[in-house]
Amino acid sequence: MNNLLIAIFAYLIDKKFGEFSFIKHPVIIIGELISFFEKKFYKNSITRGCLLVVFVLSVISFFSISLYLYLQFFNSFLNILISSFIASMFIAHKMLRDSVADILHVKNKKEALSMLVSRDTQHMSESDIYKAAIETYAENLSDGVIAPLFYLLLFNLPGIIIYKAINTMDSMVGYRNEKYENFGKCAAKLDDIANYIPSRLTALLITALAKQKNIFAFYKDGKKHESPNAGHPITAMALALHVKLGGDTSYFGKIKHKPYFGKGTDEITKEDVQNALKLL
């Protein structure tokens, strides 16, 4: 019951306040820990990348479990209050939603979008911009909201903090390029495992909120994505909005051929983004 209360309060705190400017964000600290190991011990090998994972998870697990045990000395009310405040910093719904919503209002939409995605934005049409905004919103609903809450519900503070450490490692080194192909493989695979259930849960929640009759309709197209997880919430969102997402996309000057997700119009509008953001 405590875990459920903490999850609810943490979500509401994030929804109301978002990031706190008066404190260093804990994900930045996790990133600094990853950077420390990389600078000292980087070698483009799978073994060295696995050592990074062991090092980061050992440090983060020790800290988060110690914090959890320390909070048990507080009375139940204070424990829930402090735990909710800490957990809210590992949920990113307000930041994600505000960042996507800003794209609708700023003059330079391409520049705003480039802060959220790794794809090339210079030559995007307005429809392409809106498509990318919806895709990143759907995918990050899993990584930034549902997955943290899922592990918070299961394992209290250690669950959400350790999950964010895994997710941060993947976002920093889990790339298939010359530098990280081997070094980041262990982190990327672990992130795939950690997000397996939350990504599908996110897709189910989107489907339920959109009142779709076939709650598993997302699976057919979702499994076509090169990621074992990202395609499911993206497809669920496409079906909810009656649009077609995915397709050929430019990354670092090269066209990447991607499958389509969902059924509907290819022309994505501002209203489609607004409707996506309404699915809370």
C-alpha cells in the first residue's frame, strides 16, 4: 500500500511542479558516474561495457537501498512524503509533455524538435515535425513515466532509481556506432529487458484511454520496430489518433528505412499532437 501511495503522490508532484531548480537532478549525478567510468576505463569491448553496468548498478544499488532503509526509521507519513518527493524526480511526464507542447507554439519548430530527437530536422516538413513529436512522446511515455512508476510500485525507491540508472546508461552509451557498438551493448540489452513489460503496458494504457476495441491491435505493427519495445507505444498512439507513424527517416545525413506503424492519414497535423497530449 505504501508503494502505491508513493507512486500516486510522486506522479502528482511531477505533474504539478516538474523538475526542481533548487536541487541537482539525480539523473545528472547518475550521468556523471557513467562519464567518470567511461573517461577512466573506456575500451570498445563488450567486457568493458559490462563492467560499466556492474560498476554503476553497484554504486546506485548501494545508495538507493541505503536510502530506503534509512527512511524506514521515519514514521509512515514522513516516509511516504519524502519518498514521494524523491521518486518524483525520476518521473519526467511534465517535462516530456511541456517539451512536446512547446513545439506547437515556438517559431523555430525544427530547432525545438532537435532538442528531443536524434533524427535530422533541417529538411522536415511541418507534418514530419508533428509526426516526430508524437513518436517521441509515445516512446518516452514508457521510458519516462510508466516504467519508472512500474518499478516504483514493485520495489519502492530502489526500483525507480535503479531503473533510471539502467535507462540513463542506455541513453548515454547504448548506440550502434563505431564508438559504442561493443561498449554500449550490455547497457542496451539490459535496457531492453527492463522496458519489455512497461512498453507493452504503456501501449495497453494508450489503447484503453483511446477506447480501442482490440486492445492488442498495436502488436502487429509494434513488433516490426528494430527495438523490441519502442514500436508498441508508438503503434498504439498511431492507432489511437488514426494516423500513420514511422516510415523513412534521416539520421546523421543517412536515410533509415523504417516500417510504418498504425493505419490512417500520412499527413500529421497540429491537432494530432494536441490529441496525443490529451491522453493522460
